[in-house]
Amino acid sequence: MVKIRLSRFGSAHNPHYRIVVADVRRPRDGGYIENLGHYDPRKTSENFLNVNAERAAYWIAQGAQPTQTARRLLKSQGVKVK
């Protein structure tokens, strides 16, 4: 199964996340199929959330299941999630 989920990067006490398409059997920060964008939960800049909505919609149409957090972020960017 393929999921749209968050992959953590950034330093200690300064989390940043990539929004990625990955196989469920891969580790959280392991390899992924495609990078869809990034998210900064601390909102340290104006561009704290960036998502490629067209590619996200494509993966959802192909059957990728977003996690709860990824679903919330995608909806905030106007991506239709089933």
C-alpha cells in the first residue's frame, strides 16, 4: 500500500517535514517514491507549507491513502481528499 505521509528532517528541536509518497513498509525517514512538498510546524517563515497540489491529486487518484496529518495539510491547500 502507498501512503502520503510526513517524513521528518531538520535539526534537534527544530522539526521540518517533507510531505512524501511512500510505501508503508519503509521507515518514516527512509526512501520515498516522490516528494510532494514541505511543512514547518513552527511557522518560522511565511512559506511554512508548500504542496504540489496537482501531484498530490494524482497520487490520491492512484489510490494513495494520506495519513490524518497529511490529509489535514492537503485539505488546507485545496486538494480534494476522499
